[in-house]
Amino acid sequence: MTEDFDYTAAFSRNIGWVTSEEQAALRGKRIAIAGMGGVGGVHLLTLARLGIGRFNISDFDDFDIVNFNRQAGAVVGSLGQPKVDVLAKMAAEINPTVEVRTFPQGVSDDNLDDFLSGVDLYVDGLDFFSFKARCSTFAACHRLGIPAVTAAPLGMGTAVLVFLPGQMSFEEYFCLEGCDEEEMAVRFLLGLSPAMLQRSYLADPSRVNLTERRGPSTIMACQLCAGVAATEAAKILLGRGEVIAAPRGYQFDAYRNRFVRTWRPGGNRNPLQRLGLMIARWQLSRMKSTGA
């Protein structure tokens, strides 16, 4: 089947928004995606349809029925199967010539250099609460000069941050070092979403519990994440179009029909962020005391 596959024909409808030469360049790029869950899997398939020809993907988890509301590849037939295997097969069904390196043990300090070897761009697909793996991965990207994109699924929208080589790092923005997990969760959430557009329409606050590492999610948010992340990927890889990098970011909320650009010099050290973090900690403490 690979011999009969025509890459040029398969991705010809991209031409116009990209040139034929740019499409050929995208075919030669390698993107690393850590996490094949809510956003990671749809990142992979979206970027595969963009024509990216090489991927490194990681995830140690198997598909479960609780993944059905949002995760690419989550169907009855994939229950109990490793996510990296299912998603790699799905990418190959889009482009039989694609090269996918799988890391079924996930990412860790032991394999990050291998995971990021030869990579042109990193797209974050890790679970919200995977703070250690996320910090290590972004730190490695910063050290290796690899641009990194994170698009967070929040409510029915997405919040986007891009970290470029030689500019503000993930740690400089989020300031997570030395924090306990609960504080990391608060800082990561507010850092991703300074505008917190999603907060006003949360229907059941009891479903959000940072201490127990759980929260609701929607397929709409995951799909929006994939669209904007792929667009940022195209701009970075092709070297054209404005790339808004940290400490600048943006959030689009489809439910509220709102788009905002955010700017937090100093990241979570910014006075506005510090005030927001104080309020968030107070709200979290109140929720714990009332059992909400």
C-alpha cells in the first residue's frame, strides 16, 4: 500500500494556503508529542493531515471507557490497547509513508534526549497534572533550542502559549520549581489562562478537584486545541506568520464567543498574576472547607 500511496495527491488540498515547496518541507519535519490523551491524539492526526512526515509520540496508558467523550482513537475496539499503538496506526492510515517512533513508557529524564532527538518542534499533549514530566520536557526543549507549543483545553475553548528558543522559558513563565502539586496546579491553570474565560459557565463546580487531580473536559476544546496548535506549528516550521510567544499568549472560548490576547511580563511573578493566584488559593481553600 505504501508503494501505491501518492503523498502529493493526498495533501494537494493544502496547496494554496501553503505552497508546493512548503508542503514538501513539512513532509520532512519531525514533531514530538508527549501524551496521546485528550489533546495529544488529535494533535497527531491533525498534524498528519497537514502532511508532517515524522513523529515521536509517547504515552504509557491504555484506552479506557472514560476516554470516549474526547480522545481520538477511543472506541470500543481499542479498549485496553496502548494509546501509542492505536494512534500510530491511525496516523499511518492517513499517510502510509509516515515515520512514527513510539515511546510506550512515556517521557522521563532517562529518555528525553532520545525522545527529542532530531525534532523540529514539540507539541504538548501531557495530562494537566503531569507536572514533573511537563517541566522536564519543556526544560529539555529550552536547553536543546526546540520550539514548544502548548494548547490547553479549557471549558469549550483553548488557551495557547508558545515557547521559542532564546526567549522566555516555561519555568520562567510558570514558576513551578519548589511548589507542591496543589500549588503547581493553581499556577499552571492561571498561567495558561490569565483571562479565565471558561470559569463563568462551569455548570457543576464539584467536578473540579485539583487535590484529587480531576476535572471535566470536552471534545470541542480538544478539537480547538489541535487546530490552533497545528496552525502555530505551520508558522514555526515554515518561518512565516506572526508567532505570539510567552509571556504573550491568547485564549479563544467558543461558548462565550470571545478571543483575548494576554500579556504577563514575568509570568506568574507579574503583579496581576500574583493577585489572581491569591484569589485562586482562597477559593480553593474555601472549596475544601465547605466540601464543594
